[in-house]
Amino acid sequence: MPTIEEMINAGFSFHQQGRLDEAEHVYTEALNLDKTNAEVYNLLGVIKLQKGDAQAAIEYVEKAVEKSPDAYFYETLFQAYIRNKNYNKIIAKEEVVTKLFPENYSLLFNIALAYKNLNKFKEAIKFYEKALKINPASHTAWFNLSHLYSIEAQTKNAVSALTICNKLKPDDMETEYFLSIALMRVKDYDKGLKYYEKRISKEAAQKMLEKTYPNKFRPDNEWKGQNIKDKTLLVYYEAGYGDVIMFSRYLPLAAKKCKKLIFYNHKALTPLFKENKHLGIDLIYDSYIPERDIDFDYHIAIMSLPHVLGLRGKNVFVSRGGYIIPNLDLAKAYREKYFMNDKIKVGIKWQGNTFYEKDRVIPTENFIPLTQVDNTQYYSFQTYEGSENTSKLPNVIDIGKDLSDFAQTAAALSNLDLVICNDTSLAHLAGAMRIPCWVLLPYEVNWRWHTDLSVCDWYESIKLFRQKSFGDWQSVFDEVLEEMKPD
């Protein structure tokens, strides 16, 4: 009869060959002979992990650790906990693990990862920093740490961490993109805009247009700042509505550089930009035009404009409002339909596209105390997803149901005294129109609002409010309610 050691070796041979069922069978037979063998429990746990059964893996490896507190067994156990999203169980073993294995990089890294996933960012930072003292060449640890630094507004540390990442992994697109975000967060647009050219939204937009206009849209005719005064320039949208509104401030500068400017735009934004002819757009379209019917010499993504235009320092913040003008006739029509009262008129919105950054979504009920402030009338500008929650708010007029594009939204907005909303396209539109707007930010703040939230560099009419801790909208609304009170 084979010994336990021989059985383990046989099972391990199957394991290495990827014959998991056979390996599991042999390990189980070995365990039947010796119920105290920690190594076999751990190996069965590894098999279960590989088969995708994290709970079974946990049950096996917890027994391995119970019988022998080996560092390797703990590493397997933490992997199983992570796979099963049992982050609190990792934290529960933090004290014993750090006492037994204070220099084990893997265990420290996974403790940091657990804290990160529990939104305990300061604790996660502490353990990533400990892990990096043991393995300072870990790109993954530096990368994760840079994100946590950004969340905690330790922006200079985030830049330093991503600079190290860039040295460890040169020319990595993801690293350079997030380095650009960190640099722009600290207002270093000279360097940040250069790295920002690695963003995925630009790459996705380019691929789409390469398929649409294969003979005219080429890498060699991307505008990089060369003289185009006698040429036609195609500027195309990328990313979301808010990004396009924000970066449209650069269109007049681009128009001065070329003979003709064509703008390929989001359909919902097209009516708004058609109204704003002063931006220098000669032709605007938002749907397919056959290649034979469109002619341009150079092309550029709209979010590349400040970099290619050579804007540096504070010059990046050109046109801090007033560059979007509503249709006056449409504004009058909305005024007569909705705004014929003497109250303070406040527009609200709580949700954007939830495909991105769901922490920006505000529970609708948080707005209820605001609606009870004397002499105020609230208007819901929530459209599509999220608009079903408008009925939860008392005495709020639902204007969102009447809005199908941004020209209509701009016209309605022009009748307001104030906008209060989450970080969404409505904030950019209000800012671009120089309408007072209070933007309610989650704990993790988007790069464009920078670190000093006492001022908004992009829009002079915007005031910023940020959560005091992750998920804490109550503190934000307490501040807003205080601001709403009459002097």
C-alpha cells in the first residue's frame, strides 16, 4: 500500500498536468488515511479554487491553517476569501498573520486589498505601504496604492506612485492614462495632457471612425498642431455628454486655426451646438454620412484640443462659463409653461449614466429636506434612468419628462436661479451657461474638480460639495441645507 507521501506525490503529478479530478481523488484518498495532514487539506483547497468552488476551498484550507499555521496555507486561504468576497474574514486574521509573518508580501498585499474592498482606504494605504517595503518592485501594489492616494486627496503621493509605476512598466497605456489623471488633478496640465493622449475613450472613438472613413481617417492625418489655416478639420466627440460640453470651450480656438471646422457630435447634443454658431462650427452632424459625401484634411478628438492647441498652465481654463447660450424663444416657452412664479427656482438631478461610477448616484430621498425650504420651487431635470423616482419628492415639478435633447435642457435651465445636482452632464451645462450650480460629489472625486474644492477652476458659477466619508450623502446635504437658509 502506498504511503501518504507517495499518494501526495502522485496527486501532485496529476495536479501539475491539469488532471484536476484525478488529483482530487488521490488527495481525498490520502486524507482518508490521515485526517491530520495540513498539506493535503491545502492541496484540496487549491483544487477547489481552480474548479471555481471558493466556499469548498475555504472549508479545506481553514482546516489546513488550524492544523498548521503555515504562511503558504494562509496565502491560499486569503485567495479563497478574496474569490468569495469574504474580506472581513481576512481582516479578522490580520493580527495573527502580521504577528506570525510580518515580512510576507503576499499576505500584507491581500490585507490591503481587503481593506480597499471594504472602502477602508486609510487602512488599505497602510498595508500597501508595508507590502511595498518588502517588494518595492511591485507594479500592482504601487498602482493600487496610487488609486487610494487619489481617493484620499493625497494627490502628490498619487503622482509619485504612478511615476514609479511608469518606470517599472514603461509605455503601459493604463499606467500612463492614470498618471495623466493624477497630474491633472494637481493641475499639472503641461505633463498631464501629454499622457492623457493614452486614454481609452480616444482610442475607442478613433477605431469607430477608422471603420467609417477608412480612406480619409488615418493616423498620418491626425492633427498634431501643424499649420492648417487652409485646411478642413474634423473634430469628433468621445466619452460622455459632460465631457463634450466641457471641452467644447476649445472649439472657437480650433476654428481659428483652420479654414473649415466639422464637428461629429452626440445626437442629443447636436441641437444645442447648432444653436451656438459662435463656437465656430461650420458643419455639424451626428449620424452616418457616406465617405464620398464628407471631406476633411485632418481630424482630432475633442478632448485632445487643449494639448494640441498648446494650452499651458491656467490657460487650460479658458471660457469659465457663458460659452453656451440657450435658444431665447424656447427659453420663453418653458418659462411660460413652468416658471411663472415668484419663488427661488431650483433645478435638481440625482443620477447620470450608471454604467460609470455608481457612487455618483444620489438617493432621491436626500432631496426631500431641501424641498421644504421656504420660498423655493424645485424642478426635476432627471431624464430617462432614475426619472421614475421623481414621484418620491413632494412638491417637485417634473420638467425632465419634457426634455429630449440638450437644447431643450439649456432653454429650461436658463429660467433657474440655482441647480443642485450630482456630478453629471447637467452640471457641465449649467457651468457652461454660467448658471449658479452646486455639484454634489462622492468621496472619490473626479480629476477635473482637483483637490482644492473651495474653487472650481473650470466654471466660475459652480460650487463644490464633497462627502466627508465614503457613501455619506447626509453630510453633503447638511451643508447644502445650511447654504439654502436665508441670511
